[in-house]
Amino acid sequence: TQLLEQSPQFLSIQEGENLTVYCNSSSVFSSLQWYRQEPGEGPVLLVTVVTGGEVKKLKRLTFQFGDARKDSSLHITAAQPGDTGLYLCAGERGSTLGRLYFGRGTQLTVWP
Amino acid sequence: DTGVSQDPRHKITKRGQNVTFRCDPISEHNRLYWYRQTLGQGPEFLTYFQNEAQLEKSRLLSDRFSAERPKGSFSTLEIQRTEQGDSAMYLCASSLVPRLVEAFFGQGTRLTVV
């Protein structure tokens, strides 16, 4: 059983479209991170959110941490082919500091 | 380059053989993590070190697996008597305490057991 559930698992869209990826849990996290992973490579950290309700923007990417710190979302505006990749959310829990719990990821494909 | 470095990038081994992977973390980072990722899954935690001390081990880390971090610098992960189910990407990451667990990952070692 995954502690963090990501949806959708796969997303295939045209260049210029907007999209949202969700990361949900019944558990509270002290922090939550989003990573992007290319095939055959390790995940690359995009952002960390720590405060309930926090919103962070990274160019066309907007990340939100839920008020109760149990869920998060990633919104991409005007997607580009270069955004293609596996998007992973990962959370740190106060009871098990030191380890990250990852979701299964959302595989995004953006077609030109 | 000051990123996390893993060696080898790829390893093919026969079932029953032992394999060892190496990870060199970002130099000023005092925490080092090992994760395993199989196809279609997110990374799963295996173990982590703070300096040279191994602070936590997952139940996934059977007694065939051992990790070390002598002198608190590089780390090795050894798998003894490999099984086909060990085939996966083994990821190493490092971070700086007391900051948040913002893990910086290496490129991984892809293990294939045949």
C-alpha cells in the first residue's frame, strides 16, 4: 500500500495545454517534495513545500501543499515537450524523519 | 562536478553472484540514502546514514543486503547471492542535516540479474 497516491498515473497531452497532477494521502507530512525523473536517470528535485496552504511557483509550474498537509498538487501551464517525464511526489513524516515516502509517479508526455 | 556520483551505472550479473555498488555523495552532505526503484514504481527507501552511522534500515533490506559508509564519506551497497527479484535501479541520494530531507539523487545503478 502506497502512503502517497498519485493521479493520474499517465497523462498524454498536446503542447500548450494545462494539466494538474495530484498527490494524496491520509497521513500528515512535515514536508512534501516534487521530483522529475527522466528515463534511466535519478529523480531531480523541483520544489519543497513545508507549510499547509503553501503555494510555490517555478516558471510555468505551480505547486500547492494542502491546508492539512496531507495532499499536494502540481499544475503546469502551457505544457511543452520538454516537460515530458515522470513526476514524483515524496513526503517526509515527523515520526520517521530521515526517509522519504514516494508516490508511484505520473508519467507525463507532451506532444508537439 | 559536485553532484552525487554512482558507480557502476549498469551491472548485469548471474543469479547467485555478489555485487557491490558505490555512491559518492555531495561533499558537504552528512546524510546518505539508498533507495530502490522497480519499473512503474516510485523509489522505495532502503537505508540511510548520518555521517558513518546507519540510522535506519527498511524491512526491504534483507540479510543479503549490507550497506556501509566508512569514515562518513562514500558508501557501498552489497547484495549477496543475488536473485532475479533484486533487478532494479538502485538510487543513492544525499542531503544536509539539519535542513529538510531535500534529497539530491545520483543517476542510479541499474542492476539486472539473469
